[in-house]
Amino acid sequence: MQFFWLYIDDLVGKGLDTFTIIKLIGLVSASTFTTALPLALLFSSIMTFGNLGESFELIAIKAAGIPLIRFMRPLFIFAIFLAGVAFLFANNIIPVTQMKLTSLKYEIIVSKPALDIKEGVFYDKIDGYVIKIGKKESNDSVIRNIIIFEKKYNLQDNMIIAESGVMRVSKDKKFLEFVLFNGWRYQERGLKNTTNTEFSRLNFKEYKKVFNLKSFQSNKLNDNIYDPKMLSVRQLNKAMDSLKNRDSIFVKKVRREVTPYLRFMSFRDSVKLFSALPKMKPVNKFNEIIPDSLSASINEAIGYQFSSIFNNLTPIRDNYKDNITAGAYHAIEWHRKFTLSFACIVLFLIGAPLGSIIRKGGLGTPLVLAIIFFVVFFLLNNFGEKFAKSGEWNVYTGMWFSSAILIPVGIFLTYKAMRDSQLFNQEFYYRLLQPIKVTLRKYFKK
């Protein structure tokens, strides 16, 4: 549902065939398998042990001398098996489905005339142009009230206005063609650095405007084709190693950019020679050793040097930050393949004892409790991932945060279930609060 709400504008009205829609749904469903499996295991374990408790079979098992841990052991082994299946699916199937899903999304968006152009919105994804369409018909090809700004970096942009038109993509998908009807073309001609220009206005009954989609396609490819989600654990290890090895490249770049401006850097290996010199009287202010006549020129030279150093280091700093971010995203995807698989075990440790405590089967209470605990797991997992992406936490802490919180909960519930706890027994809390209720009544009567 999240996927289709996000891309609903790109999918509706494109005339997609049934096979393409089924393929898209299948790829999206496959990508959610590793998230849905822990929820299914949590719900089924609560429902199964709840049914056993409701029919007093757990009591009979305990009366026969079989502890709850021993009874849970076969299902726990099966949960470990499911965790392994989830890992294999996340490591081998999910990367392929993500690649095919991204490719299919790109084909759907680009192959149809509508592209990303929305009604009443200025569209600037095609280099050199800004397009606004007042209205699109249901087939997304017939358009009305078209305005096209052609950016030529003159005193003002060239502009085309038309009442209606037809929008289509060429057969080779390299060009976007606008066939416009009943409009005007406004154009300014002249040199860039002068106000002595010529303005012309052209009326047309039919006008064909062709846009090159090469830049649009390259931007889409750069944004969508490579994603850490498309890599397996082995590929992620190689990618992270290559990103770590780039640190030495940044060090060399910094030295190469800084050394020409800071001349003392060339003498950094000769510090031992200067340490043998007699100690001089410490200088508190820089102006004490610089004559007044040279102070202004020296300050100007210093400012120039630091400005040059800053300008040279800024792109290196930005590239280094991008490298750190890319490394974090790859590490997050590496841990995700393990954390979502391990979540099957964690949620089973919560669901099995929880079902034996509540002793309620069916779809009612187990479903409510499963949703509550899964929402808690989902929120903790998202919080940890957000903190890891922002750099406030390291990746290991952020991705394993939910498991670290829920494992003690599972152990606590297992401990309570082994001792026939009345943790979710309404009668127990009623008896516990009854003396307090009687005391309060006596107090208010007085």
C-alpha cells in the first residue's frame, strides 16, 4: 500500500496491461517478504499457544512433567529454520527483485507520454526547459493550456504558449514530442552581454517541439539503477571495503591541495632539527614580530591563502561526506539482511509465551497483540535506522536496537509463562485493586 500510494500518479492512466500490473504487484510483494514473515510468525505463535492454553492442553502438558521450554523447543528450531529461509531470501532473491522493480518503474514512467509532468505544476527535469500543462485528458496524450520556457540564459527566456496539443514519446524513447495547436512563440535574439536585442512574436496554427530525453534518462538511471538494496552480502562486503580504501585517497588529496599554500608543511619531517635550537622567548601576539609597514600586506596574503585552501578543500570535504554516507547506507543494508531474519526468532520468543499467558485462541486477541508488538518492533527498527543514517548512532547500534530491546521482553514473558503468571489475567488485577477500592470508599464516606 505504501508503494502504490507513493507511485499512484505514475501508474494511473498509463494504459498498463494486466501482465505488467501483476508483475509489478509480485515484485513489490516479494520485497516485503522479510518484513511480513516476522509478523506472520508472531501472530501464528500467539494464536497457536493461545489455542493450547484455552483448551487446557498446556496445563495437561505441564501436569505430565513437561516444562514449557521443552515443549517450545521443536517450534523454536522451526523458527530458526524460518530465520535462515528469510536470510537466504533477503540475500539472494530481494536484490534481484529490487533491480527488476526499479527497471520496471523506470520503464513505466518513461515509456508513456505523461512522464512525471503533472497538471498545474512547473516541470524542470528536462535540461534547458520548464514546462507547465494546465490540463491533461484521461489518455495523458491530449494536453491543454501549455506553457514552455526555453532557458537560453539571455535577458529573458524564450516562451511558447499554446491552447492545446498532443504529447507523445518517440518510438526509440529518446525524444519527447509536443504537437501544439493555436499558440504563440516569443523569442529574444541578440548578444548575451547587451540590452540591444530583438524581440519577436510568432503565431502558429500547428507547431512541433521536440525535447531530447537523454539528460532525463541519465538522471533517472543515476538515481535508480544503483542501490545498496540490490547487492548481496558478499557484494556489500566488497563495496564497503572499496569505500574504506578511499580514505587514503582523501588524505593524499588533502596533502596535495594544502602543501603549496602552507610552506611549513614541507619542513614537517625536520622538526627534530628545530627542537635542538635554543628556546626563544614566547611571543604572545603575532604583531610583535611583524613590522607595522608589512602587517597589512601579510594579513592580505594570509587571507588569500586561507581562502584558496578553503576553496580547494570544500569539494574534497563534500566527497568525503558522500563517501561516509554511502558507507553507512551499505552497512545498513548489510545489517538489515541479518536483523530482519533474526527478528523471526525474537518475535517467536515473544509470541509463544504471550499466547500461553493470555490463553486466548482465534483471531481476536492474538491479532490485536500481534499488531501491537509488531508496531513496537517496526517503530524501534525505524528509529534505529534513522539514527544510523543521520550519524547520531553507529550502524551496529541502530540496526540492532529493536532486537536489543525486545529480547529481554521475550525472556521476561518466557519466565512468566513458565510460572503460570497472571500477567494478563483481568481477575488478578481486579482482586489486586479491590482492597484499594474499599479503602477509598471508606475514606470518601468519612
